[in-house]
Amino acid sequence: MKIKFTSLLFALITALTVVSASAEKADRNKPMNIEADTLKHDEQKQLTFFSGKVLMTKGSLVLKAARMEVKQDAQGNQIATMSAEPGDRIFFRQKREGLDEYTEGEAETAIYNSQADTLTLSNRAELRLVRGTVVADRIQGQQIVLNNTTEVFSVDGKSSTTPGASGSQRVKATLTPRAKTQEPAPTSSGIQLKPSQRIGNDKP
């Protein structure tokens, strides 16, 4: 089933563009498209369920999951919960503003809280910075929390509180320094010598 959002459902998911603190600003105004095998909306509970190869695109933002559940409270705050098939992981990718770089990541589950403006990746979580076609930075842990308001993310190696989660892993990080820009050659500040106008031992 392919759904193009033009009503209440659009408002329920719009805030998912928080994936990167430096995400493309133009994405906010782009139309959102969601594809899934099935959709179920409960107006009384303000719950919307998507299932079966869920694919969401909004500008440069791409998000893939097996299932996505969105709940909205009376104040209009949304909590979106995404999950993958057993043994698999959800995936997101979004271009960074003004750069040939992308933020992307994977995890077994993800929760977006619009009121706190956070995205939580849980269980085999991974966050990557891709420059061009090369993975420059890679962060891994059991749980990664991105706060779009403070532009800070934290990584925990302990098991999350998500049902079914088990075990733990040490936080791992690979950070690649940016290439230095070539500085212009320094100009000489000394006195410039000029050829003499005298010939031989002639006197002035």
C-alpha cells in the first residue's frame, strides 16, 4: 500500500526529520511519502500503525523499518516507535546541511519523542557519518540517543529497557579527522633586490 500524506497522518510523523542536528533544512518543507503493506489508524486512541516493508521519504531523509507505530497525545505531541524484523535492523539516512555528507544509522528499534525532540536507537545501535561515499565516523553501542535541541548525542553500552533486549556491548567509536585545507604559500616580506644600473667600476 502506498500512502501520500495530506491530512492528520502527515502531522503525526512530520517531526521524524530530527535524525541529524545538521540535517538539510529544506527537508522540513518537502512532502512526506510513506509506503507499507498495511496501515491501520485508530482515531479514538490516536494511534497509527504501519507494517510490512515500511519506507518513509521526506526530501533527503530516508527511513526503513518493518513496523512503525505513531501515537499522538491531546497536546499534539507524537511518539513514533519503529522496529525491525528479528535479526534485522531499521535504517535511516539524511543529508547534512551544505555538505557532501550524510548521517545514517541502524538499530533493532527506534523511538522518536517530539516533545523531548529526541531519537533513541536501541539494541545493536550504530551511527555513521558518511563523507561523499566513505564512512568517516562510526559510533556503536546498545543505545544511542540524539537530542536535536542541544545538538548532543550520547551512547550507552548497557542493555536498554526495551522488551526483549539482552546483553551489553562496549561503546566503540572510529573518528576520522577532516582533511586539512591547503594554505596559500606565504609571501616574502623581505626587501626586493633590484639590478644595479652601474657598469664595471664607474663612479657616480
